[in-house]
Amino acid sequence: MAKFTERITNWFRSSKDDEEYFYDEEPESPTETPVSFKDTMPQNSLNPSVSKVTANINNPQPEQTPVTPVRTEVVIPYWLEDEDTLRDEGVLFGLSESDPTEKTDIIHKYFSHLAASHLSSIEQHNERIQEQNLFIGQKTNRIEELENKLKNLVVTKSDGEHHLPRTLIGLSLSVAMCIGNFFLIKESLKPAFAESSWIALGVFLAGMFSLFGRISMFHDTDSKVSWRSLLEEIGLPFAAALFVFANVLPYQGIWQSIALFVFVFFLFLFAGKLFLSNVTILRNDLHALSGIRRDHQETVNNTQNWESEIQSLQHEVDELRVKKWQILREQGQSETERDRIYAKRDMLIKLFESEFSLARRMKNQLTNKQLQDIRKSAE
């Protein structure tokens, strides 16, 4: 009965007294360090560590050490210690003319203190997760860059193909064709000239004058063909072939001489260009071969290092992901504790409001005499 009377007496306190009972006053001593909002959070409402904190406050710090913030615990209101007391408080508040938000605000503030540490932990874990994601993204981009370099090396190697054997064979055949043309001219001029070697060489070089041209008109489709370019292209080859025809005609038949003229004339026209074309193709093939060797050497020098770096980066990414999942697990624990605190807060508020509403409805149904009797019985 004495305890119930004490509760009724406490109920007649003003709401300001409740707030003073709930909140700790700042110490008047000028040497006391202010307590931060985070430091006022209790880890457990029924934790006996309050006495330890009080002992730490009573023991003065040495003069040579700086004053550090002192952690204090927020005392739980007596009517939140158990559900029965909260029900009694709701009934008493319902029989009065007070607003229930006075108590629900206190409950909200108290559980906000309890959840503050978990909210701070969740925020810190979010920052750490963002850092881990940043590191993972940087290393992943580096891995992709190295993989693209490896792929580009393979593509360069495949694109740099050459036809060097075919080019060498074609060049050899064109050289053999030119040499055969020289000996054909030499043998054809022997009956007409006693010393035909130098004459044959001169005729051969004159007929191969097309070698010194920039480009053959048969390959230059953009330029307009004029009589000057045509004369430059076929003038000397025609004259050299006609010279051979004129000197061979007295010693051979007409048809043999005409056939020799046509054969030598077209050899002069196309053999030189064929030789130059093969030389150009040979140059391109040698350039491609040099590029392939360079790429191969680059592949040998870089592939092993890049693959090692990729493996190292992949290992680091795996470690970062493990750390990230550990942080996520810790964050999940903090979120679970926060949700548990919020669920308990909501449950207590609903319990208080239900008892308050029930008492308020009963108050409207009771007479003043019955209310006085209830209060007297409580006394």
C-alpha cells in the first residue's frame, strides 16, 4: 500500500518534475566536463555499471593529465521498469486530465538514448562499406584494364599476318623471268653481232625502262591517260622489242620474228612492274614480320607480369569483399539491436496508451464519489 501511495504521490507531480526526474542536470562545478549526447547512452537499462561510473566521477584525475569526458548513464524511469508498473501509470494518467503525450515523449526520448549507439554504429559501418566499395571498384577497373591489354596483344598478333613465303617465291620467279629475258635477247642477237653480250645488256636495260617509273599506268586508275604518259610507258619497251625484231628477222622466219617481238615487248612491259610489285609486297611482309616479333617479345615480357598483377589484385579484391561482408554482418547486428529497441518502445507505448484509453473511458462512466473512493482505496 505504501508503494502504491508513493506512486499516486508521484502521479500528482507536474510534468516538469517528471522531466527533471528523467534528465540529468548539468553539474554546477566549473571543472566538470560536459557530457556528450552519445556518452549518455546506456547499453543496458538494468546494467549495474552505474555504480562504477559514479566511482569514476568521485575519483579526481591527476593534475598532470587532461580532463576527459565522463560517461554517465540515464536512469530509467521507475514506471518503465516493468509492464505492471507501466500499466498502473497508464491507469493513473487516464484518470487525470493530463495529456498522454507527456509520457510517450519521455518513452521516445529514453529509447532514443538507448538506440543512439546503434545508430552511430550503423552510420560508421555505412562509411566503411562505401570505402570498401571504392577500393574494390578501383582494383576491379585495374583488372579490366590489364585484361583488355592482354586481349589487345592477342588481336594485334592475329592481325599482323604476313605472306612472306609466297612473296619470296613470286619475287624469285620475277627475277628469273627478267634473267631469262636477258639471255633470250642475247641469244637472238648472236647472229647479227659477234659480241652480243653488252649489246643485249643495253637492249635489256632500255626495255626495262619502266622499272624507273613512279607507277604503271595499268595500276594508276585515277590519272588521265595522255599520249605523253602512254609514250613514256611503252616507248622504250616498244623500241627495244622492235630492235630485236629487226635484227632477228634476216636469220629467222617472219612468224618466229613476230612472236619474239610480241613476247619480248610484253616481258618489258610487265616483268619490271611485277618485280617492283613483289619488292613492295616484300617490304610490307617484312614490316609485318617485324611487328609480329615485336608483339611476341612484348607479350613474353608483359603477359607474365600482367597475369601476376591480375592474380594479386583478384586476391586483394577477395580480401576486401571478405572484410565488407564482415562489416555487413556487424551492421546487421546493430540494425537488429536497433529494431529490437524500437519494437520494445512501440510495444510499451501501445501498452501505456491502451491502459490510458481504458482508464479514460472508465473515468467518464464513474461518478465523482466512485473516483474519490478509488483514490481513497489507493491511499
